Amino acid sequence: MNNYLYHNYYDYLSEEVVTPFYNNRLNSLNKLRLKDVLKRKNPYLFKAKNIELAGDLVKSIVDAFLSSQEETMFGNLLEGFAIYISQTLYNGFKSNFKSVDLEFERDGIYYIVGIKSGTSWANSDQITAMRNNFKIAKQNLRQKSITSEIIAVNGCMYGRETVHLKTNIDIDKIYYKYAGQDFWYFISNDDNLYQEIIVPIDEKAKERDEKFKSAYSAKVNEMTQDFILNFMKNNQIDWVKLIDYVSKRGKVELDNSIQTSLF
């Protein structure tokens, strides 16, 4: 990769991927309240895992909340990087077709690309829907006077895929699947990009992580205090009260001190 492209990619990953990722994580964490997540958690699972410390229970809630958002959030940002590469090299652009994220033309071939994070993103119904949407996109592009051969690609930003060609009796539903190194090579024509991506991510993450860890610790402590006030009895978790709060029919009335803490 030439130095100009490397610096462009480095800057994009630092400022358009890692920075908003940490900003979004921090904003979500700051807004998090015990009441927001507790009613969506399975108290029986906590008991089955024999969680008896308030701090452990709260930490597991916070970690699960963050984890549920991070894969999608980071995947969307990294998808933007793939589109940026294509735009820089081939005048690619964000697509409006269903199941298609990117369109670009290279060496006489018009590519429509659906970008996913990992390889195990879909069940059979979702694959069928993607094939159908690829067919519709191809038909629409031909109507718009695209005369080049149109190839559909399912690109996965990490993982491995050994069988690239996904056949079908309907030629318009055939697509290629590239993952990990193969995907980033397909997008950039750089066989090492899949490794090079990690450098700016690593450097920027180290810069931003200290602030996030401080906010994370404060949030876990804050929510643990709320939990202790509301769901502890004789220094033990009051499982009946917790289960009632999550599952009892009708509204569970709490005393004023608890309402202040939770709400």
C-alpha cells in the first residue's frame, strides 16, 4: 500500500471508526439506569449461575448491555470504512438496494456488495431473502442501462469462507461470499490490509480506553448502590423481591426511597 493511501486509511479508522465507537459506548453507558435493563433480564438465570454478590450481578448486566450493542455498532462503522476504500479507489458508493450496501465498477464488472460482520450472520430464510434482493437489484440496474456484467457479493469483515461461489438454478441469485482477508483484498486489492487495519484501531483504542474504563467503573458502582438499596435483605439478594419486580402481574409498588433511586 502506498503511503498516501495508508495515511488516509489510518485517519479514517482513527476518526470515523474508533472515535465514534468510543463516543457511542460512553454515551450509552452514561444514560444507563438499573431500571432500564433489570426488567429485561432473566432473574432465574442469575440464580442458576449462583450469583450472590450484588456487584457481580450488576456487572454482568452492564457487560451484557454493552456487548449487545457493540457488535452491530462497530460493524456499521467498519462497513463505512469498506465503502470509503471503494469510493477512494473505484468511485464506489453506498447503495439503496435491499441487502446491498455498496456498488462499484472495476475492470468492466459491476459489483453489488452486501456487507456483514462475520460469516455466521444468517439463517436459510435470510439467505433466501438476500438472494431475492440481489436478483431485484440486478434487474433494476439493467433497467438503468448498466451493461456490464453484474456480480453480487456477500462480504464478511472477519472469518473464513472456503467456498466462494454460491450457486443457484436462477443465475441472478448466484453470488460470491468473501470473508476476512479475502474480503478486504476484494475491496482494496491489498492482501495485507486485513492485518494493517488493526494498527490504528489499537493505537486509538489505547488513547480512548482509559476514559471509558473510568466511566464504566463509576457506572457499575452507581448501579450496585441502587441494587443494594432496592434488592438486598440482611446483606443477601432478595430474590423474591427481584423476581416480583421483573415478573409480577401488574405494577410493583416501591417505597419512596427506592423510587428515587431507581427513577
